[in-house]
Amino acid sequence: MKNHIRLIVLFCFLFFGILIHQLFTFTYIVAEFDELRPIKGFMPVYYKGIIIGRAKEARHSNDYKHSLIRMVLYPKNLLLPSNTTVQLKKEKKNNKEKDFLELIYPKEPTLVMLSNYSKIKGIATVDTETFLANQHPNDIEEIKENLMQSAENLSYALSALGEIFDNINIILKENQKNIYQTTKNVENMTIKIDKAIKQQQLENTLSNIEKSTNNVVSSLDSLNQAMPNVDDSLKQTKEIMCNLSAITCGLRKTLSKNFGLMRLFFGKTVE
């Protein structure tokens, strides 16, 4: 009896140890699918081409509107945003099909990271072969009719497009001379405009040169008119300088005599 109790206690410790180890080591994520095709076995979970976990179980939500797949991820510190999505994909190898899950990093990640029992959006990819194989015969016939109608519409559109190009070619051939003459007229007009622009630029340049020449001539005339006044000023300046020189010589002679300063003080004539 005691041995049974010991085994039960040991089993409980082992069970709780494994549970605590998983809680602190693994991360459990729930993927919610609106539509889910049949899946088989425990699927691996990939992220950027590397296995980081596996699917543990699949079940319906409580309201049976969604399918839920619980995944266990191995990385201890899983730094993925909460808006990460998961896609159910299928791999074909050696004529065998194998389902797997792949985590897709979002284009605009949130600041909140995934944690234990976080719920993310699941998307089931469509396999064309399987999709067509599971369609109702009437739906297959409708798809065929739609394809045939689309092919006829495309053929009609291509035929109409060909007729449009033919009409364009005919119009071009009929108006080839007019188009050539119009092109020639445009070319001649362009040459004339270019010449007119150059002629106008030349006229403006000559006008500026003429104005500059007139200004120079006017300046020379003003200088010629001012020359007599300059000559008179120079003569007057020369006479003033001579008078100053004579006065300076007389002062020097008077000061050189005895009591020269007294002579100047009492109004003695400067010699």
C-alpha cells in the first residue's frame, strides 16, 4: 500500500514538474481560422524556413464559427508581435503531400509581443488541384462556361483592337502627304522663329552698343566744354601761387633785418 502511495506521489511530482517546465519553457499560441480544410497529424510550425514548434490539437470554437489550432513554440523568449499571422500550407515531396504551418511577420508590427495563449489570425491557403477535385459537377461546368466566355470576349477584344490598328494605318497612309507637309511647315516655322529670335537678340545688342557709344560721346563733349574752365582755374592758381611766393620772400627779407618783427608789428612795408 505504501509503495502505491509513493508511486502516486512521485507521479504527481513528475507531472507537475513537467507542467511547470513547459509553462516556463514553451509558448502556447492559438491560431483562429475562419475556414479550415482537412488536416492530418501533428504539423510542424515554421518561421522563416526553420521549425520552431508544432501543432498540438485542432478543435472548434465554442460557437462553432471558427476552427482553432493550438501550437506549442519552442523558443523561450519569443519576440514576435501580437499581429503575427499563421498560414496553413502544403508541401509536395516525392508524390506525398504534407501540411505545415508558417508564421508570417506583419508589415506593420505592433509593440505588444506574443505571450502564452495569445490568439492570432489563421489563413488556409488553397490548393487548386484539391479545390477543383472537391467541387460540385455543376460548379465545374459553370467554371468551364465562364472560362469559355472569357476566352471569346478576349478574342473579340483582340479582333477589335486589330481593326483599330488597321484603320489607323489606313488613315496614316491617306494623310501621309498632309502629315509630311505639316511636319515640313512646323520645321520651317521653327527655323523662322529661331532666326527671328537671333535677329532680335542682334538688334538688342546693337542698340545697347549705340547707347553706350552715345554716352561716351556725351561724356567727351562735357569734358571738352569743361576744359576752358579748367585752364582758367589753373591760371588763377598759378597767379595766386606767384603772389604767395612774393609775399613769402618779402616776409623773409623783413624778418632777416634788425627788429624785423617790430617792423611788421608797426606796419612796416614788406620789401
